[in-house]
Amino acid sequence: MEGVPGNPLIAREWTPHHKVSHVSGPHAIWIDEERKLFVYYHGENDVTRIASTTDGIHFQYEGVAVTTKMYDAISEASYARVFRYTLPGKDNRYIMLLMGNNRGTRRIYLAWSNDGRAWETRRTPVIDPPPGTGQIAQAWYFPWRGRHYLIYHGHLTDSFQTANLYASEIDRRSSGRGIWACSTTTQRPRPTMWPR
């Protein structure tokens, strides 16, 4: 929004923190313990960063949340979404769901944190693209009626311009080892275990 004082709120050039080609994919979540709004964003695509604010206008750079080096064989770690949720068997308050580009195929990956700043990762994907899709991204954690889902979009293999929404149910019964099973509801369940 040109002409609006203070824009952009998070710039491509934020001295001395970063100078990137773009800033994209912002996701904001209120962190109760700090009484701040945290915004997760990427730029470049191989790193997700954090900025915080107490007023929604003036931001403080908080550092890097995750990078591609924290996962196996990915070249992008972007479009992160953060939710307050404790994984069974983990000492965390937050989960991060993000898109990772694994050898040309975008999959959903997982990280978890106790404070929203320092993140541990599951190095392998949580969800692979369902049949008929080639790329998936922007997963949301969605609890509903005592059940737990991940909602995400998948681009159709034969028409990249077309995307459908998909839901994968998370099975909490495997919580004894801190592992969840995910299966896509649009096909016969083929569980993916998380976190490992």
C-alpha cells in the first residue's frame, strides 16, 4: 500500500537483519507469555523468520525460526503456519506446519517449540501430496469435535492452476510415543507418522 505511512511493516531490507528479494507468507499468532504478536514470514524461500510487535505497527526482528538445513533434502522452508498445540509426548506449546520443497515436490513438514522462538523439527515430511496432486502447501491445524485435522491445498497434477482443499485426520491414539498418524480423507488411509 503505497502512500500509507509506515509501510511496508516488514521490509525486504531490514538492516542489519536481512536483505532479501521478497518478504512473503506472513502468519501472525499472539504469544500469551510475552504479550506480543509474533509474525512468521519467509524471504528467501529457504528460511522462515520471526518478527514481533506489541502494537501491530512497529516490529522488532526476533531471528530465524527454521531453515532448510533443519530438514532432510529440502530447498524451501516457507509458508509456515503456527498454532498453539501440545504434541503428545513433547514438552511444547506451539507447532509449526510449513511447506518444504523436497526434490521438486512440495510437502508438509512439522516443527515444535515451547516459546515460539526456538524450534525442533521432524526432518521428514508429515504429509505427502495425495494422488492426483503434485504440490501441497499452507497447512492449518484444525481441531473439531474432539478430532484433529490438517487442512491444506494441493495443486492438481494435470492442471497446476487448479487446487483443491484436502483434510488429513491426525490419530492421537498413538500418543504414547509422541507420534501422530495422518491419513488423507480423500483416499484410503495411508498413515504418515509424526513427529519422529
